[in-house]
Amino acid sequence: MVQFNNWGGNKADIFMYNSLGQRVESLTGVSTVKGRQELNVAGIKPGYYFIQVVSNNKVEGRKIYLGTN
């Protein structure tokens, strides 16, 4: 689950990059509900990733770690 603050129900583009800077997942033009959106990470290997959210000329990013269950 990707969470970001004060973006309401805006349309957003969400990108996920691996540690080499390669895009591994993306959602474009999604409606966000209360600043939350789910990314499908099935098949993505454990490790560190960078999430970038772009909406209404605002960009937010954060580093995350995906571990094994």
C-alpha cells in the first residue's frame, strides 16, 4: 500500500523503481482515495525500491523495503 498525505481524490501517476533505477511497476491516471493506492508487487523480488507519486505538479518519493512473507 502506498500512502501519501493531503492529495485527496486527485489523479496520480505512481511509479516503482528498483535499486538500478529500472521501472518495475507503474500505475497512470489512477484515482486515489484519501491518499492511498495499492501497487501489485506479486513477482517482484525482495529488496529496496523507490516509489514516486506525481499528481497536480507535485512529486513525492520514498524508499521502501519489500521483504519476504
